[in-house]
Amino acid sequence: MAQVNRDFADLPYEAALASLDLAVLYLKEGQTAEVKRLAGAMGGIFEAKGIAREALAALTLFCEAAKQERATVEL
């Protein structure tokens, strides 16, 4: 995640999208703690950039699933 943040320092929306891709990889590897951390970080980025309400709602659901360790690749 730190590398993603450095690579996309001037592009926060793209960083959030890259974080979603990274979360999928972590889920496939069973690294739920990393998914939880990513989910929390993405929320702040999406809100700060004024991302559409529907996208924020979907991210909220993903964050909640990650916190409960129920996030899946399909989600």
C-alpha cells in the first residue's frame, strides 16, 4: 500500500482504484488484515474527492465486509 501511495501521490482517485485492485489480490491470498487496512484508507480518499454517492455506498459495504472478514473477491 505504501508503494501505491507513493506512485499515485498526485492522483488520489487512481490510488483508491489501485487499492481496490490490491484488495482483490490480498483477498485471494487470504490476507484479510491487509484488506481491512486498505478499505479504511480508500474511504477517506473517495469522500475527499467527492466520488458519487453510489460508489461511496458500495465502498461502505466493502469496508464493513472487510471489518467483519467477510469480504470476497466477488464483492
